[in-house]
Amino acid sequence: MVFFGLGGLFYVSVLLINAIAILSEDRFLARIGWTANADPGFGGQRDDGIKARLVNLVSSVRTLMRIPLMFINTAMIIYLLIFG
Amino acid sequence: MYQNPPPAHSPPLHHPVPQHVSTVPQLRSPPPPQPPSQSHSGYGYAQQHGMPSQQGGYNNIPPAFGGFINDPTAQLGFQMGKSAMNAGQEYVEQNFGRFISVGALKHYFNVSNTYVVNKLWIVLFPWRHRPWSRQQRMTNNTQDVFYLPPREDINSPDMYIPMMALVTYILLSTLLAGLRGAFKPELLGYTTTQAISVMLLEILIIKLGTFLLNISSSSQLLDLVAYSGYKFVGVIISLVLTSLFGQMGIGGSWISWVVFVYCFNANAFFLLRSLRYVLLPESNPQGVGGSAAGYTNTRSQKSARTNFLFLYSYGIQLGFMLWLTKV
């Protein structure tokens, strides 16, 4: 009985994580400048800035959720095909 | 530990001493006929391997209802179910302690009546409350700092009020929907999911803000759950007063807005003062209590954190409280 609205919440969160995961690394993120800062900071780069941490968070979510998202998306497609 | 198994051709003559008093009432009923008792002996043998204490009680006390316990199949099923239930209970107890530490939960429920009353007063009228810091108790090593339980410290967050407020909110909103004539049984589930998802989103936002702003907070997760549950008190008050004034016909819709704005301001101020110790690290020069902060907080970081605190306390809470009162 508690899980009635959780389906919608799960649906929305899967869509949002999909949206984060399908951003193109070189065509989009590099244009904005949200790529991972791989070069070692020569002293002028603040590692703990909010933008660096945000970029870090986005890239780690993408790396982590790429493979589980495949399974989750497949399961949801099958579920929605069967149950409408 | 077993007694000698009886020979197969005679019914068991000895009974193991029951370890606990059996609660089956002592009724008189005729002794079972011969063939079931011979199969009883086979099952009596199996019973001694299982629970000698309890089945010994069943062997000499006749059953209370109908005599279907004499049926060996039913008895076997009964004790299989009992052993399955015991095993399941042990499994749940073992694994539950791994997910949720029960000791930490007990700390949050260690409340007293005066604490609850005073805390509700603070939540609804926080402007005159003077010291907002939680009191700590030092142990021998200055690494572990124990916060005092809610019974002794009025500023310590508890889980009793938020849990009660959450359940009251769910029941109240369902009741109000029923009074409007729009009740359906799934409404309970929807409201529960809505309220719990509000709490989850709040904790997610705080965690995200903590990570992005590089705040090394040492507060527990349950603290954040408790703080996000205090707003249900204001939501309940707002809903009750709104429907009450609506029933009595006093004033228009502006009075519900007045009540809501007051509850929202009280909740926002309460969170502002309470979360200041969670989100903004203390700048103690002496480092009392083991705050090993070696980094310097720049001015922009501090202002960013203060902005986040304000944004969270006022902006996000406004959104959530509006959503929750739209019953």
C-alpha cells in the first residue's frame, strides 16, 4: 500500500539519471567546460571549488550508472511493453 | 540431552519436563483411540528432537478445540510452522541489526514528556529560545563526542515527534479528504509515499549541498531525518486550523494563508538555527571536542554556505510545505 506513488518517483529518477548519462562527453561537455580536469593543477586551480566538485559528481555518476542503467532500462521497457 | 527413545511398540511413557508453563487450558477430553496414539509415538520421537519442552506439554494436555490437534498431520504441520517462524524471526533479528543500528535509534526515542512539550513549543515559537547548541558529553578520548540524549538536552533532535507527526499528517489528510467526500483507500498509500518522498528529497538536497560546498559535517543521517520531520508539526497545525476555520465560516481564505505563513516562518527559523550547527562548521580556535579542521574557511565559502542555509531553510521548505498542505 505504501508503494503506490513510489513507482512514479522511481520512473522520474530513472529518467533523470538517463538524462545525465547520455550527455555526450566531447561534443557537449567539452564545449561547456564540464569535462574532468585531468591535468594536475599547477597551483592556480582550486580543487575544492563548487564547479569542480559538480563536474566530478556528474562524471562519476555517468561512469557508475552506465552499466546498471542498461539493465534497468531494459527491464522498464519490457515492463511497459507488457503492462502498458 | 535426549532421553532414551521409546521402543516402537509402546506409547511413550516418559515426558520431558516442560521448560516453560504451557498456556493451553487444562480441559478434560477422552483419551485418543489406540491407532492415533501409535502414530503419536512415532511423532513423539520426532518431537523430542525438535522442541522437547513444548511438545511435552501437548502430549499430556488435551487440546482445547475440537480435537483436531490429535490429528498427527495437523500437529506436524503446526510444529513445522512454529519452527519456521522461529527461524524466520532469528533471521530477521540478525539482519535487521545490520541495516539499522538499533542502539542509535534508541537514542532518538529517549524522550520524556517535558521534552516533547517543550520541543513542540520551540518548533512552533522559536524566536525566544536562547541557546541552540547541542550539549556534548566528553569521553576519555576526545575523538568520540557523545551528544546528550533528548531527555536531557532540549536542543537534541529526536525521532519521536517527527514519526508521530508524520503518521498524524497521513491520517489527518486522509480524514480531511474523507470529509470532503473524496476518499478512496489508495489515498493512504499515496499520502504516505508523498510524505516519505518529501523527506527523502530533503535529505538528498542536504547531502548534495554538503558535498558540493565541501562541508565536513559530522552529523548523523537520522539527525537530518529528524529535522526534516519537524515541519510536519507546522503542516498539521496549518491544516487543522484551516479546516476548523473553514467549518466555522470565520473569514475567507486569507486566514488559512496567515496560519500557513506563520507556521512556515516558525519552521524556517527553527531550521535556520538548528541546522547552523550542522551545515556551518564551527570556527573554534581551541578545537574543543575534536573538530580537527585544518583548512581555512575562506570568506566566499562561508558566504556560500550561509546562502545555502538560507536557501534551504526558507526556499525549499516553502516549496515542500506548500506541497504538503495541498491536501
